Amino acid sequence: MSTIPVSAKLRDRLRKLEALHAGATTPGEREAADAARQRILTRLAAMGQADPPIEYRFTFGNQWSRSLFCALLRRYGLTPFRYIGQRYTTVMVNVPRSFVDEVLWPEYLALNEALVGQLDALAQAAIGEAVHGDASEAEERSGPRALGG
């Protein structure tokens, strides 16, 4: 299986978003991103002392968003899981509510928006080049027609 390289622009944007959610005041590259991650880990530990972890269930509409969320959880030392019988789109995690509300979910939303935007642009370009230049939505017409007529 071949891998598609992540564009430098997307990688930079994702790192900057993480630094923003960690409370960084200066933009940075690798060192700043690592420092931001450490600030978030320290914040998670502090929140866990005052706000014990509870079990959360998250459901995602596509594999990319689910994969991003699982990677974000693992980045912060959290373990995503599913119970036997749960759908593949479900991710469970034990985490303090304050961390979800103040850090994890806002950061996920920002990262997911950047990722989905990049994937959408890539898909639209590929469809336009390989299939047909007009990949716009189907036209809307008034009133439903009877089946078979």
C-alpha cells in the first residue's frame, strides 16, 4: 500500500492548531509543537486530579475523522477502545470532562476541519482530472415525481 505524502501546508497548519490549543503564545516548528504537546499533557494530568476520568462515547461519520480522533487521543496518552458489538464508527475513552470540554474536543474540531477541507480539495481535484471536469451537485427540481412515471 502506497502512502500519500502530507502536504507541508497541512502539516504546518495542524501543528499551529495544536500549539494554539496548548496555549502557546508564539508560532513555532517542531520544538514549539513538542512544547505544546507537553503543556497539554501537563494540563491533562492536572485536570485528572481535580476531575476524575469518565467514560465517553464518540461517533464519527467517516474513517478519516475517526482516525484523527484516535490519533489525538493516543498523542495525549489516552486509550481509545470499542466494546464488542459496537459499531466501527464508535470510539470510547476514559477522560476528564474538563479536558474534553476545554482541550480535546475544540482541538479535534479545528484539526478535523483542516483535514476534511484538505481531503475534499484533493478528492475534487482527482475527480475533475480523472473522471469529469464537472463534479458539481445534482440539480434540484421542484416536486417529487411518481415512481415509474
